Amino acid sequence: MDSHCHLDFDTFAPELDAVVERARAAGVSACVTIGTRLTEFPRVRAIAERYANTWCSVGVHPHEAKDEAVSASQLVDCTRHPKVVGIGETGLDYYYLHSPKDQQITCFREHIAAARETGLPLIVHTRDAEGDTIAILEEEMARGRFGGLIHCFTGSERLAKAALDLGFLISASGIVTFKNSGALRDVVSQVPLERLLVETDAPYLSPVPHRGKRNEPAFVAHTAAFLASLKGVDATQMAQATTANFFNLFGKAAYEQHA
């Protein structure tokens, strides 16, 4: 399962059918293509509609917060479509600061409100913003529970513990396979198997042995195999666990798959 990819990006347009078919051939039986702008949501949704076992999310990436003010009610309206299984990606990115911090925070809270109202999982992006991310999630959780995951996890043990304590899952990308990611591997190795997801974040962050190439959902199999070795389990057990975790978190996808 690829819990996070961007199939609407232009790089995939000339061969999207082939990309999806390669994923299936590699044993990647489902994926979530992620919304990053509300204005682009119809395009994201259309891709999810086009392929079986492909779902989507709706959200505004923190980079876009300054240009796309969004309300919880707008997000909730979009989730009425059967293919929409998550809220985000949303969160805080203080590394690039493409949007001011206050606008990112406001946007983040609107997504949380939508996740709480719909019961759909919150897909959280956080970079160089652990303190505020943890504080906001804890504060909002005290107002009413919601579920979610930290996508493309590259954070500290503190962030992992806070996320797990809140009931969130941790999603590992190809970064965990990189030679210089020893500290990240130390953290991910401690995440319980039942709380772990895998993703590509395609077209970015190709795992070894494809590092430097355009990423695609088929390559998530390499990340899963690496994680299996890291966790000391066989590849089949890792595949079964991450598949179960995927459908437990994205419960709407499980329902629609069997409807």
C-alpha cells in the first residue's frame, strides 16, 4: 500500500496508466493520491475515480496556505465523495516558510476541525516545526478526538512518541533507506509494527535502489522490504501489517472496497 503519493502531478500525466499498472505488478494494491490545493482537488478526485483501489484526500499544503484560505466546511463538503478518504495534507513547514506561520496554523486548525467532524484521518506534514505541531495536535485533541498520521516521517523520538500517544500512525518514506538516515532509522525501528505505514510521496524521495530517479508507487515495495529488515520481520509480515494498518486508518477505503 502506498499511503501517500501525488498522481496528479504533471510528471505522471504522459504515462499514468503505466504507472498505476507497474504499481499493481509490484504488489502495491492500493494508494492514496493526496490533495495539496483546493483549486486542484477536482483533478485529484478524477484520478481516484479513474482507478480501482485508488483513493484521494482533500487539503491545502502548508506551502499553499497564503494563497488558498480554506474552511472546515469546504473540506467537509468535498469528503462527501466516496473516493475521499482523508483530510490533508496539512500541517506546518517552517523550513521553507512559503506561507507565514500564522496562516499555516490557521489552515492546520481548519483541517483538524474537518477531520474531527468527518471522522476521516488527518494527514500531517511537519518540517522544522515539531514544537508547534505537537502543541497544536495536543490542544486540538483535548477539544475532541480525531485520528491521523505523520506523513513522510523524518522527525525526532519526541515527535514519534507524541504522535503515538495521540493515537496517530507513523508513515515512512524512501528517506528511511538513505545512507545518511541512521538517526531516522533508530526512531522508526521503535515504532510498533501495528502503527506503521509506508509511502512514496511520489514523485519525490525515491528509495534505494532508485534514489535520484522520479519516484512512483511501485517503488514503495523497496521501502517496505527495507523496513521489514529493520524491524526483523519477513517481507510478507510487513506487507500484511502495513496493509491492515492502511485499511484500519483509511476505514472509508475499506468500506468502499467491499461495498
